[in-house]
Amino acid sequence: EPTSMAPAFAQTASGAKWPTKAVRLIVPFPGGSAPDVIVRHLAQVLGDKWKQTVIVDNRPGGSGVIGLNNLLTSPVDDHTFAFTQGSAISIVPRTIKNIPFNIERDFVPVSFSMLAPLVLAVPVDSHFKSVQQFIDEAKAKPGTLPVADVGGYSYPHLAREYFGLNAGVKFLHVHFTGGPPAIQATIGGHTQAVIEGMGPILPFVQSGRLRVLGSFGSEPYPGLEKVELISKTAPKTVIDGWFATIARKGTSASVINQLNADINQAMDAPEVQRALKDQVLFAHKGPPADLKKWIDDENAKWGQVMDTLGIKPE
């Protein structure tokens, strides 16, 4: 049930009716993935509110480059946006050469939407009982403690690098193409730990095969209250996966503010809240300026990490 009787058309701050046609949301990840599930619920809620179709247009591939390039080449029509993973904004431009877009130059922030907590998980029978113990063993055996991630230059890969820098240790990096093989390798004892989002890890915790040793989150998220924050042992080591809506530069300010307000409201819809809970994602709301500051902070953090590690676009 809608909590308020929304007018048939949303009115922007300037009083103009918006949207006046179908709204297209470009999604740079595959259909059926955790964030895609949320976007589809959001699209339904927004479409009902606006009495317009909201088209979810999946453009996966190239770590988000294909989707954001699609936004770049779309008309500035106040009806085309991208709901993107944060890594496409703050990681990809530092790791992939000659990408066609420049975040600052080409896009504007609309709405911060979700955080995805990253965790460090070990096999359920692992001898590691604390983050400190894990660091101590890595110190004792530099470069030999194998930690799985979901692919080179993914958030989990860079989380491990950042963790290592802050804790003064070197891990043995083991890249997999995606979460499932990284998780299976860890359950099978080929790697001693895996870094991945809590969503993909949860079923294996529930089935008694993995144990969460630490969380990279900035706070104890609901459901992770008992999990040690890694930043307590390795200061500054806070890394969240994140998702946000952006628009082409030139999109009307009144439309950006309206869409921001509507997305923030839609995040509270019961079906969106249920889907977030199922995927272990957390709503994050605020004005466009909050997203702008977050992006600036992320860019500064990862810029520093990559400079320290000597990572250059390739």
C-alpha cells in the first residue's frame, strides 16, 4: 500500500511535469544479479508513482565501462540515467586505459542508494579466531597466506591490498573470475580466506561451511553486529561496495532533485526493503551533494592506494 496519495504526475521544483515519457535506467551489471534485483523493485515502485514505464536496460561487461559508455552516448533528455556500481566510478578509471568517459566531466551525481558490506570469511573449521591472529600469521609468513578474491581490481582485491597496507603485511593474492569459484576454493581449503560481499557469503555461513572473521564495514551492520570490524585492528580499513544513480551532465537540476527525492522515498517501499534484506544490501539515502562528497572521498582513497601500489591503467 502506498503510504501517501502521490499525484498522478510528480512535479519538479520548477513546477514542470516530469517524467513525460518512459524513463530508462541503464544498469551496468547482469540481469538477476543482486543489485539488478533491487533496481527492478525500485523501477516498479517509481513507475507506479510516476504513471510511466521505467525501463531497466542491462548493459553488463567491461567492469561497468559498457554501461557508463551507453549513458555517455545517450541524449541528455532528462529521462535517461544509470544505476551503477561504485567501482565503475572510483576504480575502473585508474585500472583500464583509454576509457571514453570522465566522471567529473561527463556525469553528475543523482542519488546514493545502497551499500554492500565486504567481509573476510574463512572455512568454518579454520584455526583463525580473530582478525589479529590472521594478521600475525601473515606477518610470520610474508606473501604466503592465500586469500581469494573475485577478480583483479575488484573491490575485494583492492580491499585485500588496502588491508595489507594498513596492517603492514603481504598476502598471497589469488584471483578468481567471480564469487562462486573464490568461495568454493576457500571452502575446499585451497585458499585460507575469501573477501567478498556479505550477500554471496551468507548462504555458506548459514549452511555451516564458512565463518565471517571480520567486516570491512564502517559500522556493525544489522546481522553483522557480532562480527569484528577490521578497522579496529587495521586502522582506516573501511571498504563498502556501493551503488548510486548518476546522470549525464546537462540534465536539469530540478529533475535531478526530483529523482533524488523519489528514489530516497522508493528505498523505503516494503518490497524494496524486503529485497535489500534478502540480498544483504543496505539502503543509503541523502541529497546529491552527499553522493558527490562520497565519490570525492572514494577517489582520494583509491588514488592513494593505487599510487602506493604502483597500479597504472592497462
